[in-house]
Amino acid sequence: MTRLGAKTAMRLRRLAGVVGLLVLAGAGVALVTSGGATPKPDATSDSTSTEASTVERRDLIETDTEAGTLSYAGSQTVYDRLSGTITWLPGVGQEIRPGGTLFTVNGKPAILMDGVTPAYRELAPGISDGPDVLQLNSNLAALGFDPDAIVVDDEWQAATTSGVKALQTSLGEQATGRLALGRIVFLPGDQLVSAVDGILGSEGGGPGGPGGGPGGASPTAILKTTSTRLVVTVALDANKRSEARRGEHVTVQLPNGETVNGRVTRVSSIAESSSSNSTGEGSGNPSSGGAGASAASVPVTVALDGQHAGAGLDQASVSVNFVQAVARHVLCVPVTALLARGGADYAVQEAAAPHRLIPASTGLFAAGYVQISGPGLHAGLQVSDSQG
């Protein structure tokens, strides 16, 4: 064999050896990957991993969530008692405060003032004492039409006349010190216009005092208003009437997800009936099935704490949480830490070795926690909590 041929043969033998090693290496990798014992998965991938929870003392409150509807409280109908042509009307949704104009007749305003007693006579010097005079005095003083220091009572005073004249002067009217019936409209607080019944340019009103419209004409309904205060109405199943007590505090979840506090202000003493479908759905009572079955409910009114007025909230659906049961300062754990031992027996497992099971009697379940009691249970005890 020539020298060159010997070198070539040696190179071929070396190359074959390398290829052989690579083949064996590949076979070895295949064996490790496809055969033998399966590697132990990482602990973080164990879906049944166990974590520790602490036995703690806290208040547990069990609630019943009911559907409710937001609306503005205090619906009112506003009447035009002035004779003449309606020359201005507000728009739906407009807010009017005491001292503001509700509408105008012949270019002159019907003025909103705060009060619960409707105006029923001309307000002028010499009239008898009454709640309407008290309301007028209070409003004149509050609005700053009080040049002679009105005493806020139910008597017409010289200072009342001065206050009325100051009001009339501010409106560009003749300062007579007299207010015709219909010039002042007493309604409680700020008002939100919910409907406009009057027609611009029409003749409205009735007798408005001296020089008023035709005798015997009836006042005209011109506006509907509400207060600016939102309330929630709940049709509570009559069987759950005991959950709602006047003055009771509740929580309300608004459409934007915000949870606010509220207070029950009214629980109707009369249950209302409504027809349910054949399955009894919506009745709150599964046993009341049958086509046309009647489900009794009790209207409950809830006032929201603070001001929550806003466009788009009227007639919106909300959730109201009524308190059913309360357990104060009790030992409790997350429900996921409770172990069923068969029947009505439960236990918790101590997190530290030797992981003994401690029998636990259960009480109130609420908000993902359960009240527990029994020997060996105490605040601060670490117990296993399965989060699988």
C-alpha cells in the first residue's frame, strides 16, 4: 500500500469511529428521554400543593344578596297656579335649587323654595300665622333676602315684607311686598326635573290672587320632579321580611362596581303579589310553582349614605346585602382548610409535623371563612390549607 493510501485509510477509520460515537450518544439521549423513570416534577407544578393558614379571631357576617333598583326619592308634581302664557320651561334632568326658577309665566318666574307644606294662599302682610309663613321666613333668610333681620317663625313680620321686597327687586319686579298664589312653589330641597308636562306658549294656571286667571280654573300640572337623593327599592320575598328592619345597615353594590353603605328607611307593612312562571322562578320560593302562581314580596326602601347622584343611575340595577347572621370575635379559618371526616364531623390539620388532625366543630360560614371551635384550637395555630 502506498504512503498516501495508508494515510487515507487511517482517516476513514477515525471518521467511522467519530460517527459511531455520535450514533451511540444519540441512542443514549433517546433512551434517557423515552425510557426509564419519569423525573419528579417541580413542586411549583403540583396542582394539589398545600399551603398554611392561620387560625384567627374575626367577625363573621352572613348576608343575603337581593336585587334592587336605584331611583330618585321624593316624586312631586308641580302645578302652575299663575294665569298667563307659559314662556319658559326647564329640561328633563335639570337640577333646580331653592331660589331658582321652576318655570315662567308671562316672563315672570315661579320660584322654588324649600318646604313641605304646599303654598295655599297669597303671601302678604296681615295674613294669619302658619307653616307657609314659617317656610317663607326661613327661605328669605337662607337666600340672603333679609335686610331687617327676619325672626324665623310662623308670623308675618315687617322684616318679612322687607325680605319679599328685596326678592322682588332682585327679579326686576315691582317691590309690592306681596306674593300671589303660585309665585312661590314650596318643595323639599333641591329638585331634579323628571318630566315636563307643560307646553311652551300654552295658557296655563288658575287664579293666582288679585288679578289672577278666570275664577274656578283648575291649577295645571306642568312638571314632575324628584329629589336629587338616590334610594334603592327591593322587592323582598315576604318569607325574608325579618331580614329588613328600619334603621338596619346594609351594603349596596352600584353598577360601577363600587360598594357603598346604606340604611333601611322603610319596610312596607303590606305585601304585594306578582305572578310567577310555571317553574316558580323569580318567586323566591321554589315551592310556589305552577302557572300563574302568586309570589308575595315586601317593598323595602334603602337610603344610600352620602351623595351618589349621577346621570345614568336612575332605574339601574344594584345588589343589596342584608345581614342574616353575625358571629363576633370567633375563631375561624378559610373554608379550604376544613377537612370532612365523614358525616357531620370535621377537622383541621396542623401544618407542623407530625401533622395531627384536630377535630373542629363548625359554626357560621361567611365570606369564604368558617367559624370553628374545639380543644386544641387557638388563635395563631398554623393549619394546612389545600388550594387545589
